[in-house]
Amino acid sequence: MATDYDEVRPDVAEARKASLDAVKSANAPDARSVGLDLDEADTSDGVELPGGDLSNEELTVTVVPQKEDEFLCGSCFLIRHRSQLAREANGVGYCLECEG
């Protein structure tokens, strides 16, 4: 008699069916009820964000130009001090953290 080694063993097949039945009988919400709960949460107008409403505020930032002893890393695009310069290739500097 030939044996099919790819066939699922009967005890494994029964365990799979039992676990599938357990999942089906669980009290899990269906996709529609979850969608309704999310929609209700999205439309609530009474939610206040921490810090208040900043939509009418303007942000003022002072831009400081790059100094003589600084360079722009060509990998992370951060301004670094010359002491952190690992290498320079084609006029582009790379910092120790990016090269490390």
C-alpha cells in the first residue's frame, strides 16, 4: 500500500478544524460593527487636543546661516561641526555617524 507523505495527518486535521470552530464561535465583532465604531469616533466634534487650537498661530523661526567651521552631511542632511567630518567626496562631506 502506497503512503502519501504530503497528506495531512488525521490528528492535525482535527486540531485545525477544532481551532477554526473555536474562532468562529468566539464573540469577535464583525467588520461592519468595527467600521461603524470608527466612523462614530471620527465625527465627534467635542474633542479638544492638548495645548488648544493652534490653527491661527504663526510660527516664527530665526534662521542662522552655516558657520565657517560647519558642514552639511550629504547622508543625514544635518549641519555638523568640522570635527565630525569623516570624509569628503566630490565636495560633499559625510559625518562620523553616517560613515561609522
